[in-house]
Amino acid sequence: MEGVTLTLEDSGLFLRIRIDTSEIKGKLKTSDMMQLLQESEQKNFLVFDGSLVKIEQEVHNAKENNSHKIIDERIAEKRDAEVQFSMQDSDMAAEIVMTTAQGGKNPTSSQLVKMARKAGIRKGLGKNHIQRIVDRANNEEPPGTVIREVIARGLPARNGRPSRLSPLVPNALERILQPQEVSKSRVDMRDLGDIICVKAQTPVLQRLPPSEGRNGFTVRGETLTPVAGEWLPIKAGSGIVVSPDDENLLLAEISGMPKFQNGDMWVDETYITKGVNVGTGNINYEGAVIVNGDVTEKMVIIATGDVTINGFVESAHIQAGGDIIITQGAMGKQSDTDETEYNTKLTARGSVHVQHGQGLDISCSGNVTVGKQLAHSRIVCGGGVIVGPMDNPNGNLFGCEIQCQDEVKAGVIGAVSGSNLFIDYSDGYNYLIERKDEFEELLKQLQNNYYRHKGKVDTIKKKRLPKELSEKVNRIMSLYKGEEKLLDWVTQKTEALRKAKDDYLLITRLRASKKIHPGVVLKLNNRTWKADREYANGQVYYFEHQWHFKPE
């Protein structure tokens, strides 16, 4: 450009521009000088934008006044990369802020590591991550780019877990759902093992010691000490005693059927019979019942514990305070006067397992598991319905009316004839919404009261009160602390219910490992899905207020 020259100072750090205004033709703009700079070897230098604007104005004034002069100014500087480190999150992380070089040099990865060490970063430094930052600065980012990234992370201490309870004998239902191995590659579905019944003094539960936890560290290299796990109390339930030789071991006090549930272990006294029929009469027993035979028509079994039947059930009523386990099949039929009534009723506070069933009325708080096939039955359960082996539900499910609160899984769902299979998830969801709304209303009331009382308590704290009022003030403070704890508990409960409502929608689904026939209907309040054709293996799930089918 005529009249304009760029020169590098002897130090090599600054670029100068020399302008003879008498030789400038036309108007010299800042953009013209920037273009000249970009075409030079110093194009990556840090440009002094203010200097260029000032020079443009000086050239303009000189030409306007016809007072030509020589302008000689610094307009750019050679700069190496600038690097800073900062600690974050109570020294559990370290961040680098690097402005990439402008005409100068970017640090190498080894130089960055040394700089980090000098800044106090001793542990958790990601050297591969530093190399990526160097690569970005050299190959990807333009000069003068600010790169801000976390380059080191500490390791939080992991507190020890508390002592835990380990049952030494399985529950009867667990045993039924795990057939005995014939070899490493085969299991015998007919051999379900011995019924779990223990003799007195048999070890049934062991308390395992707590762990010490794991040390952590900050990025400065400071050690974080964990809190060791606590010994949680071990409680002997009915029919259980603590071993005289080991306080961490529970023994059966009586002979009977052991049960471990929700951290409690107990042994039910067990009534064992070869069958239930008109000859034996009905059974009403405080404990567990084992029937090594069939339960015939119109018979009734009521037990406070588990009911295990090693045979068939036909048109009978069974009620259990625990699980109902039928190792063969259960059969019923519809009432002659009411087609919605079935004369085989299975009612359990736990779960229900039957090898195959038809014409059943099942009501339970847990899951319903079926070995092979379930047909023309009504199920109301607090869990899910699984037809087939637990690890590969491939059984048949058709002609049923189901109200459940977890997944329904089977191999073939529905029938070729198109007979309806109706699955309703509404009750469980509506119950959670109702409970959530109740707690949200309670939380709102407690918050209003708490913040009103907090204002008054804060006022009391600021005042100097007579000693004779100290007892009354202490009582007020105690009530205030109690209200604070209640608010905290209700807040946590409300959040848990909100999460449970959201999580419920993730488990409202139907899985078929083989096919879904027409006539299958899923319902969640006013949203329904109906199979109007045959579907291959896949799942039906609920997402964003709609049912969807996805093949697998």
C-alpha cells in the first residue's frame, strides 16, 4: 500500500506502522490497515484496535488540513499464551483459563503440567485432557481464544456402608423361582427343590460388619477421611433368637418356614398336610401352611404366613398373610350367576406364584408370577405380572383383566381369536397423584406457618428479655425446632412422591418377547392403546401423554 509500511521492532515483540500522509491517495480506513496486517507475517499478533482508529483519524485530519506528516505508531504486539489456574468446589476441582498465543507460543503439555504443579495442583490432574487443550490451542482455536476447562478433579471420600443383613436361607418364593441346576447348561423346571422348612437352632440370618469406607483427596493432595459405617441393630422376629455364641447370628427358635422381608427375619410355625379336601376340612392357621398335595373344590385355606401348595388348586379360596405359591396349576370357573366372578380366589399380602392358571381371581400387594400360561382371569396387584421364566418371560397371557403397577411381561400376549386382554395402570398412578397433592397442600400450610413463626422467633432473638421469660422462650424455641424438623420431613416426602409419580410412567409398559395379538388394550386414565393388528416382539410404553409401540 503506497505510503504505508509495516516494520517489526528489534525486540521482535511489537509491530509498527509508518505512514507518510502525503503519499496516501484517497481515504485510509482501519479496514485497509487490518487487511495489510493480515497479509503480513505478523497476522496473528494482538492488534491495538484503538491505535488503528486513532491513526485513521490523524490521516483524515492531515489530508483535510493539507498538513502532511509522518505517523509512526505501534499497532500490534506479539504475545505468548496466558495461563491461570483456579480451585473450585472446596479444592475438589481445578480449572484452567488459557488465552491462546497471539503471534507467540502456546505452552506444551509438559509445560502446562509443571505450571499446574506450581499452582498447587498435586492430584487428579488429567494429563490426556491437558494434551487435548494443547491440541485445541495449536490446531483448532484462533489466536486469542479463551479456553476454560476443568483439568483436575479430586476424589470424594466414600463413607463406609453400615452393617447389612444376609439371610442364610431363601424365602420359599425365591426358591420356587430358581429351578435346580442339572448341569452348568441346564436346569430342571420340574425340580423346584425341597420346601424351605428349618429346624430349631438352624442359623437363618447373619449380620455382616460395616465397611471402613475409602479415603478421598483434594486436587491439592490433601487426604479426605471417610466416616466408617455403623453397626445397625439386628432384631429377632417371632420364632427367632440371637445366637448365644455370636451376637451377629440369628437362629430359628422353632421349626417352621423362615421369611426375610424388609430387613426383618422371622420363622412361622408351619402346618403341613398331604392335601386339603372334605376329609381334612378347611384350614385356618396362625403361621405358614404347606400342602403336599391338591386343594379340591370349595375348600378354604387361611394363613397368616405363606401358603405353599405342591399340587393343584381347583375352585378353592386361599388367603395368605405372606406369599401364595402353587407349584402346579390353579383352575377355576366363572360364577353361574355373575360372569365377572370366579370361584378360585387367591388373596395375598405378598406375591402370588402359580405354574399355570385359568379362571382365577388374584389380589395381592406384590407381583404375580406364572410359570407357563395365565388365561381368562382377573388380577389386581401392587406389582407387575410376569408369565414365563424370570430371566426370559416367554409364556402365554390372554383373556385377562389386569390392574397392576409395574411391567407386564410375557412371550405371546393376547389370542389369535382376538379375545380382549385389558391392562389398566390408572389406580396406582391416581393414588400417587392424590398422595402428592395432599402432601403439597400440607407443605404449603407448613411453610406459611413456619415462615410466619420464623419472623417472630428472629424478633425474639434480637430482644433482651427478662430472665423470668426464659423458660417460656425455651419452650417456644423447642416448638420452633420441632416445626422445622416436621417441615423438613414433609419436604422430603413431597419430593419423593413427585419423583415416584414421574418414575411410575417409566414402568407402565407391556413387553412381549414373541408377539402381541389384536384385542390387547392398555389404559392410563383417559389414554388408551389397542392392538388393531398383530405385532411382532416389542414393547408398548407410555411417553409424553401417549402410548407408543417399539419393536425389539
